[in-house]
Amino acid sequence: MDRFGNLGVVILLVAIACIPLIMFIKSVQNTLKLISVKNQKIKPAYIWFTLIPIPIICNIWSFIMVITVANSLEQEYKDRNIPFKNKPTYIIGIILSIVSCLAYLPPFKKYTGILWFILFFAYWAQIVQCKRTLIETQPQSL
């Protein structure tokens, strides 16, 4: 009975931990939906590949997602004449992806957890800010 009780607790904790990740994915997906199709370098539905539970694939996908989302935002910002200095979300996203990879290396393992957590929420905050900017500057439809 204890084994199954512990399993239930583990399943519950994993489910709770997935809630912020799912909310993050929805934020990125909804941000991409605000970008014109011609500027989308990745389809909004593909963001769900973030949930692939295979570490190497997940890490590679992280880089792909960060780069394509940043490129999509950059092109949309240019088309809408929204001023920006660097590709939106790119720098923090790449750093987040690198830290995710460093977590597998023993010398960095104990330092990457809290750093990843901080970077994840910083990246998410940038995504939300970009979403707000896109909403505020949506072209008026006739």
C-alpha cells in the first residue's frame, strides 16, 4: 500500500509541476497566433513539442523554439514598425537553453536548478511582454 501511496504523491507532484509549463506553452502559442502567418517561423501548435520527455530531444527543441520564436517576433516587429534593439526574447531564451544543457554536466549540476528557474520565468515574462505589445499594435481590420 505504501508503494502505491508514494506513487500517487509522485504523480500528483509531477502534475502540479506541469501546470506552469503548460501555462508557459499556452503563452508562447498565443503570442505566435498574434503574428501574421507570413512571419511565423514556427507554427503555434508546434510549441507543444516542448513536452517531449526525452532529454536530448527536449534540449535541441528548446534551441529551435527559442530561435524561431525570436525570428518570428523580430519580423513581425519590423512589419509593424515596433522599435526594438535586439531580437525579442532571443538572448534570455538562448541562455535558458544553454543552462538546460549544462544541467547534465556534473560540475554545473548543483548550480543550474535555481538559475534555470529564474531564467525560465524571465523568458516567460518577456514572452508575455511581447504578447502585450502585439495586442496593442494589432493592425486595424476593415
